[in-house]
Amino acid sequence: MSTLVSHHLLLCATPTKASCCDPEVGAASWESLKRILRDFDLENVKRTEGVVLRSKVDCLRICRDGPILLIWPDGIWYGGVTPDRIEKIVLHHVIRGNPLKEWIVRQTPQKLSWLGE
Ligand code: FES
């Protein structure tokens, strides 16, 4: 049996070189992400829309204004992802499909019709 994946969230939370953020803020964001995914049952492999995966990564090569969160398959990179912001990002972007433009710091080139481009 295969499992459908809706999103993969990669968070630079506690990087070895601590270039993009205070590791304490990053660690708090990571804990917040884990809690939010559990609270909304997004890690349920039987979820109709697909499971949401999360990975804590060491560096996403932006190295400033972090913590940095990359959301696949949308190719959206968020900056300043504090615990408060990460909850809003999951709610609006992952669950409702409405990325929060004001916190996007990079976009992987792709069709961006939802941004009016
Ligand atoms: S240290 Fe976080 S993006 Fe490089």
C-alpha cells in the first residue's frame, strides 16, 4: 500500500552554524510544528488529502532571517518562522491552500497563478 503525501515541510531550526536564527527560537518553532501537525491530525496516513511530512534540516542555504521553512511541492520558502508564524503558515498554507505572501522570502520557479503572476 502506498501513502499519499500532500506536503513536506523542511525547517532549518537548529543549524550547526546558527547562521539564520537563534537556535532557541528554531527549537521552539520545531516543537510548535510537531504539535500543530498532531493537533490537526496532519500526520495521519489515512488523511484524504495526504499525509504532511516534516524534517528538521541543518541548512537551507538562505542563512539569514530564519528560521527558514521550505514547503514542498509548492516551492515556497518562508522566513522568520517563529512558533507563532508557523501555526499561521500551517493553517493558511498547508490546510487552506493560501500561502502567506508577507512572509515568503523565496519561491522556486513554477506556475504562480495564485499570486496573480
Ligand atoms: S543556517 Fe538556516 S538556512 Fe542556513
